[in-house]
Amino acid sequence: MIKSLYIHIPFCKNKCSYCDFVSFARNSQDYDRYVDVLIEELKFKKNEYSLSSLNTIYIGGGTPTVLPLSSLKKLFEYVKESFVFSQNYEYTIEGNPESIDIEKLKLMRSFGINRISMGVQSFNEEILKFLGRVHDKNQVVNAFNLAREAGFENISIDLIYGIPGENIESWKETLKTAVALSPEHISLYQLKIEEDTPLCSKLNKGEISLFPDDLAEKIYNWNNSYLSENLYINCEFSNFAKNNLYSKHNLNYWNYLPYAAAGFGGIGFYGNYRSGFLENYKSYINKDDFSKADFYEELLSKEEKISEYIIMNLRKTEGFLLEDFHQRFNVSFLEIYGKQVEKLERENFLKVSGRKVSLTMQGRLISNLVLEEFV
């Protein structure tokens, strides 16, 4: 039974230079129409997948908080009327500092949203401009304080390191500033320059250089040490939480459990297949209702599911249980991957201990190479 729902809002105030997500700047006239269409899709998904009681809802993007109050209220009202929340539910919305105000925050809280994930990326003004962000440090602090004022007791901050031109001292200042705000959750992502982004174009023209691997490793190690000193527990490669307030929704992904998705650009995982809207944005915004024919289905073989399970679960600090693997796939992990495990254990990149499989710290540093062993 599916207990998690992702809702995608593809709009942004502007497109950041590093972003390859399904997001774009659109005329604000699209906003209300988009929410109307989105609600029709949610109605279809609710019936198609028998969605009822949910443990987690995550509204992401894009930047959901660019929507005006009226559009947000319409979406929140539908969700509240249509779904039952479990006792310890988590209901997250993403937002950027420049599009967060007290009215929107109070509206969110009034409809049961209990977690906000703020796209901060940096507290360094030059880095923010380089990334194409449209907020500054003061707006971040103000938005954070407003969220506290509105009653949010679970706030996450996203940061990016490994940016061309950045040095370890400027990065340390950014992370220390974030920790001083005392958010419950911090996500730290090393910048990856994706194809067909402005940063990729600059890289190809020789205008910027890739961040040095040795410096990225130093930052990674310092991040783990510094956040541990400040009582943040590393629950997954890039995610740290205090007081056990990890992201329940993201943990659902890492545990390779199914989730439904709605919205243009939202791709759901339904156990044996993934599914998303079949056509382009213009087709989506002109829909009046939905049927199964509007969505593609990417069927997954048993081998693909096994590989994806391992890759997702090894992102977690605790890894996965051999028993869980066997229950999922009716086969022994060690029988399939015995040679790979022996090699990776010998090189101190992986460990099997107490019926649990996890990466070592050395393995996490070169995780892409280690995880290739299971593809």
C-alpha cells in the first residue's frame, strides 16, 4: 500500500545556473490553472492507487512558494479534504527565501504542513550570484525567523558546496552560519555540473574549472566532523538531522518503498514500475481530466529492482539488512554478490556486520565507484 505522495510544482522565479530539474519561469497566469489541473490529476491518482491514509506528503519543485496565496490555499484545501494523515505524519513544502512571507507560512501551518525545506544553497553573496539565486543572506535569516514565528518546529536547509571559485574557508563560514540558525535538518550537496545547464556551457568554454577532488574530500570530512560536534546525525550521504528529525519522506525513497507522484515533472514509483505524464507542459496545462493513457509506465525487471534497492539503501549510513533484502527478492544478497562483497570488504569500502550491509567512510568518499559494482 502506498503511504507517500509527492506533488511537483515546476515554477521558479528564475532558473538557476546549475539546475536540471523540471522547472521553469512561467507567466503567473499559469499558476491558478496549473493548480486546477494538478487537482484533477490528484483525483485520478487517489482513485487509481487507492490513496487514503498517508504517512508523508512532499510538495517540491521548482519553488512551490512562488504560487500566490489563493493558489496555495486551493491546493492545500483539496489535500486536506481528500487524504487522511497518519498519526505521526510529515507534510513538507519546499520554498526559497525570497518567496516566503508570514501570510504564506501561517496558511501552511493552518492546513497541517509541519515541515519546510528552504533552498538556501549558500550564505556567501558572490556564490549566490554565481549560482543564479535571487535571494541574499538577510532574506534567508528573515525567512527562517518568520517560519519559527509561524510555528514551524521542523525546518530543513539545503546547501551546496564544491562550487568553482569557492575555498574551504568560505564554505566553512556558510555551514557555520546555517548551524547558528539551528535548523532541525541540513542537506549538503556537492555541486554536480549537469548537461544542458548554463554552468555546463561555461565549463565547456573553459570559463570555469571543476572543483578539485582533494578539496571536495576535505570539505566532506570536515562537514561530517563539524555537524557531529553540533549534534547532527548523518542519516544519508548528504543529510544530517538533530533529535531524530530526518526526512521521513526521503527515507521512504532510500528504503526503496513505493510512492505516488502528481504534477508536471512528478515521477512516481509504484513497486514494479515508474510513471509520469506522457506529454509536454502545454498538453498538461490544457488537460481537463486524466486517464491511465495519459501516463507512461517504465516497467522494471527484477534485476533492475535489486540494483536500485542496493544503490538507494547504501546511501543510508546504516545500510540495509540482509533479511530485508531476502524478504523483498526471495534471494540471498551474499549469494548474488559474494565476489563483489569480498573485494569491497578487502579494500575497506564495504562492511557486512550483524547481518547488516553498509559502506565504510572510505567507501562513501568514492561511492559512485563502489555502487557501480551492483549495477
